[in-house]
Amino acid sequence: MSSHKQIFLCAINNILSGTCQEDCKFCTQSVRYHANIERYNYKSIEQIVSEATLAKANGALGYCLVTAGKGLDDKKVDFVARAAQAVKANVEDLNLIACNGTATKEQLTYLKEHGIDSYNHNLETSERYYAEICQTHAWSERYETCENVKSVGLALCSGGIFGMGEEQEDRDALLDAIASLSPESTPLNFYHPNPALPIKTRNITFPEALEIITQARQLLGEDKLLMVAGGRELLFTHKEEAMFEAGANAMVIGNYLTTEGLAPNKDKEMLASLGYEVATSCDTL
């Protein structure tokens, strides 16, 4: 049995959906690919607080406020800050994460001052392979945002997506780049194909996914959160114990940005059946 007896749960809230102008070939939120997803402008603050309350009741310690789009602007910063303040005022002991694209130090400082604890910005793939999956912005902008996060004292959450046609050298380079940032948490996503997207198939197997988890744990150390996020249901259903044995100690519960996840109670039943506990405090890491 893995030494990580407690599993940390995180929930995602897509508070601005399907409005992105970028051309990331893995993302249904891009308007360029006309994927059949729900698209909407900002959710109400009341709805966000209500969904945060439910996430906490389901065992989530982390709650991520996600917006579509390349990065932050004045309107987006203001809305995320107001949403964060409202959640903090109504839901206790919830680690608030913002995931809003590229961001300056000034924008990140403002979010921190209004209740955001952590900022998620994924590197997605290696610097070498990035131009194959996105041409409207550079990989270096992603890395710079991650550096900005750390410089203002926010906790950094940064990971990537595997199975988008990359080579093994790209997977190694991505994990090395993530480790160079020393993030507090790292989400590992496994590509979920959609008929509307240019990347049609997923080139990753179950053993390869396990090796990525093992490699990430070795690079990041034992005291960090290593989360299996998007694509978990495609690769690890009924094989969850293997991902925890490989080094994962966190996972996303509920729905993802534009794809459905399992019901949180099913995940909690799975954890209990494997002898794991749901973590109740980040201090137990």
C-alpha cells in the first residue's frame, strides 16, 4: 500500500465557458473548433458560492475558479476577485485556486489580496512540441506566468496533458520543466479526444500513464500534491489503486471543464474500498 494514505480532493468550477479565441488543438473551449459544449458568460456570484458549498460538502479541499480565454484582463480580474471574496466569506477551510490563463505580477497580487490562495497555469507539453498544438501564443508565456505566481507568494499549481501525439522526449522535458518550477501541486491530465478537435486520438497507454505518475513523484518529491485530473476515467476506472501506488495523492472530483466526471460519492466509495481516507486539511500533507 502506498504511504499516501490520505487522498486530497479538488473540484473545478468553469465560471466562464467556451469563449476562448486561442487555437489550442486540445481544448474544446476554443471558438475555432465549434465543439458541442455549453458556452456562457460569467456565472452569478451566488451560483459560484452555492457550488463551492457543495464541493466542500463532497470533501473537496481545493476549489478552482476557471475562466476561458488566453489570460486575465481588468474585467476578469475584478470578477474572479469578487467571486473569491464571496466564497471565502461563506465557505470555511477551502483552498481557493484561480485558473485564468496568463497573468502579470500585478494581477496575481490583486487576486491574492482578495482571497485566492493558489494559481493554476499548466505548461501543457514540452517547449519543443508546443508549436504543434498551439500557434497563437508561445510556451514561454506559460512558463513566465508560473514564475510570476511564485514571485508574488501564491502557491503554484502547474502540470500538463499527456497523449496529444508527443514523443517520450517531450514527456520527459515537460516533467523536467514542471519540476524546475517546484510547484506545490501538479495536475496530470490525459488527453480526452473530442470529434471537433484537430487531435483525433490519444497516444498513451495505461502502463505509460503509470510511468508518468511515478516519474513525476520522483522529480517533485514526497511533500507535494500530485493530482490525477482530466482523463482519469478513460485510463484508470477500476484501476485507481495503481495510480495511488505509483505516487498520486490527489484527484479531481465531479465534472471537468467541458466533460463529465464521476459522481463524487462514487469516488469516495472507491477510496474507502481501497483503504484510503479523504484528507480534511492541507496541513496533513
